[in-house]
Amino acid sequence: MMKKSFRDSSSGFLTRKGYDVLTAENGERALDFLSKNPVDVILLDLKMPVMGGEEFLRAKGPLYPDILWS
């Protein structure tokens, strides 16, 4: 049996609750999604491959300046 990733488990849970969910396997892919899709919430893993979570948060600023982080 293959272990589900946290991303897959979270996506499944939120989808069953009626939310539209976009997932990305890394920070660069997430930035690409954000440039094409409006979102209300970002759930983020800080240890993503290719581009880490903190780097992603700095890069997403121009796309979503109203989404704050610290």
C-alpha cells in the first residue's frame, strides 16, 4: 500500500468538504498556478522541492500583495 502525501490527504479532505482545490508539487509550479488562478487561501509546506516555502512567499508578493505572512 502506498502512503498518501499530506498534499493529497489535505486536497481530498477539502474537496469532500466542497472546496475547489489546486495543488502544486513545488513552489515554482505554485507560482505558475497563482499567475493564472485567483485563490482565497494558500496552504503551504515550508520544505518544498525546487523552491522552498519562504522563497515562494517572497515571490508571490506581487501576485497577492493582500495575503500577509510573517
